[in-house]
Amino acid sequence: MKQHNTSAADALKSDTKSTLATAPTEFLPKHPMSPEAAYRLVKDETYPQTQPRLNLATFVTTYMDEYATKLMNEAVNVNYIDETEYPRVAVMCGRCINIIANLWNTPEKAEWKAGAVGIGSSEACMLGGVAALLRWKARRKAEGKPCDKPNLVMSAAFQVVWEKFCQLWSVELRQVPLSLEKPSLDPKEALAMCDENTICIVPIAGVTWTGLNDDIEALDRELDAYNKKTGYEIPIHVDAASGGFILPFLQPEKRWDFRLKWVWSISTSGHKYGLVYPGLGWVVWKDKKYLPQEMSFSVNYLGANITQVGLNFSRPAAQILGQYYNFLRLGFEGYKQIQQASMDVARYCHEQIGKMSCFCNYNKTLENPLFIWYMNPEYEKTAKWTLFDLQALLQQNGWMVPAYTMPKNIDHLVVMRVVVRQDMTKDMADMLLADICNAVEGLQNLKYPTTSRLACEKQQHQKGKVFTH
């Protein structure tokens, strides 16, 4: 039998055109290329990026164990919506909703709790908002009142999904301003913005900007008195994108969930502290009566009637399997250990950064495994650099530690944020802290202000604030 041996040189020669090809930017290439060359082109595009484990800007899971990764890879071709072909996936999805609902102390006794899967917590938030809007409209119509001016109340530290929801569904977004004295949602100020057209109040468990939790129990207490006084039925939807998988394990005694009277729905992100690769979100209602019937769509699809609650139709099944795997693999104690380890590393970083004279921590204690800090106002008066310069220097070492301005009303404040996930060890934290110290030392030796400092000074000068070097 004649053997066909191809040398490396022959292979390279045969694929010269593909090897020398540049990645297309506008048009589909005219000719195919070898899978190796295509892989190489795509892979090479990713090299300049931050390595996922060093990306301390993201909340999204960047590590799962080999069995979870294997399980999800084996299901990468499975579409969750094809329930007739993949009925066990639908069952596992229902089990996940049950488990999450019970973590949040649902009072519902039904075999299958009222909930839905989403492609991230953004879709889950949207579904919670739509349910609140439809319930409000139903009440208004029953009372013979107009339904043309709905509004939603939450703090100015909202995640952008709520701005999208309000814009797409024509809902007025009423923002409770933050301040250094009131760094989270003030219940009384929130209620002062409510009226008969308020579809819900949205407190946050795990604020993206700060890592803080809104005081949901205090809000529920104030809201109960407000609803009794006015006759309204304004409910609470909790955006627990991060906190939904932290609070049940680290603060099980804290009342923020369905134990509270007016908390009717909660959303969370499975791909954050649910510890699953993106994208996966969950939303659960306190009872089926709070999930409007018109949100359930039945479709005769591939030989079966499928009833679905969701904005998306097709969606990956792999993330659902990954979530169920985590529940089986880790159990309550496993989740608790991982979340506690993340909190311990975050507290360690928070404490060390707080000891640096040029910085001030935004909050004294941590409620979630993330925190922010800003430049000491006294130090800032003579500093020749900003936190944006520190971000750029850390990025040279592979770290992504974002610097950004805070929400409206305190948008003069520039902060940096570290998000600690399960794959960050204390050794990695020490490396990060060493790189921060080295970068700060270099910045402190600058003779002239950086471009970002000059831009900041110009902006502040217009507001009447004076810097001296």
C-alpha cells in the first residue's frame, strides 16, 4: 500500500495562500482555507486580550472544572427550546428553578415553581420588568384608569439593562440619586418618587458600581406602610444579579428575598456567582399568580406544543446542564465554601488597598466579593496622575482593573473596582497588590502631570476646583 507522507514544508507550501491571508473585515472570502489556517487566524486575534483569570473587571465566570467543561462542550449543539427532542433538559431546567426558588425561600407549594431561564440576567431582569408592567396595566384597566404613563423607581446605580427596559417598553425611569453619605438606595427617597403609575421598585443585591446591597428589608417595611396608606399595590423586583448567589450562602439569616411581603420577583445571573460559563440568567416569581398569563407563549413546534416564558426563542442548553451540574457537584456547603473563599480574598485586597495613603475605600465593610476605591482627596490635590493611569499600567502586566466615574450626582468621583471570583487565589491577590504598589511608586515619581490628570484638572477647574502640583 502506498503511503502518503506529507512533510511540514509540504504542508506549509500547500497552505501558503491561507497562511499569508489577512482576516476579512468587510466581505466573505472568495475561497475556502484549511481549518488549521482559519483556526490560527481567529486564535491570533485573541492574543492581545487580557487573560480571563486576570480580568478583574468582569463578574462572569471564567473557570469551571474539567467535568463541567466536558459536559457543556458535549451539549454545545443542543437547543434548549427543542423540548420534544431533548425533554430531559427541560426537566433539569425546571429542577434548577425549583432549587433557586427554595434558596430564596419561596412560599409556593406547587411542584414546579414559577420561573424562567434567560440568556443572562439582562433577559431575566427584562422578564421581571415586563411582568410588573403587565400586572400594573391589568389593575389600571380593571379600575378604568389610563395606562399611558408607567414609571419604575430604583437607584441611580442601575445596570444598563433597566435603561433598556424602560426605553423599549416606554416606562419612565425614576432614579434615586446617590451620595457619599447615602451610597445605596434610600427607601424614603424611593417612596417619594412613587405614585399610582409606579409599576415596581427595583432594589439591587450586589450593585454593579459599588458591590453594596440595597436595604431591601427596610424598603419592604416602608413600602408596606406606603401601600396601606395609599391603597396602591406597588411590588418589589429584586435585581440580584450578583447577590442572588451570595446572600443565601453567606448571610442566610438576612431577609431580602421572598420572606418579605412585597418581593414578588427576583432575578439573578447564573454565569456570575452561579459559577457557570456565560450566558445564563434566572428569574423566579413568588407565586404563579404574579406571572401574567400573557407572558407564556405556546407554540406548535417540531411535533409538540411548547409553552415558553422568555424574550428569546432558541437558547443554549449547555449552560442549563452546567448549572444543574454545579448544584449536584457542589451542594449547599460547596457553594458556601467557594463564595466564602471569594469573600476572604476580596476582604484581604480591600484591607491592603485601604492601607495605602493615596487611596480611600468607598465602603468600610464588604457585602459581596467586590469593592471600589478612589483617590484620597488630600493626596489628589497634588497628584500628577489619575486612576485611569493606574489602570493603563496594570493592563501592561495583564490585569484588567477598571477605572470609571460614578453615577449621576457623584459623577465627579473616579473609582477603581476589583471583582473577585472563585479562580482568584491569595497568591494572585498578592501579585496584583505588588503590581499596584509598583505602579503607584512609578506614578508618584512623575515630574509632570499625565494627560488624564491635565484633562481632569481642566474639567474640575471649570467647576471651580483648584489643583496644585
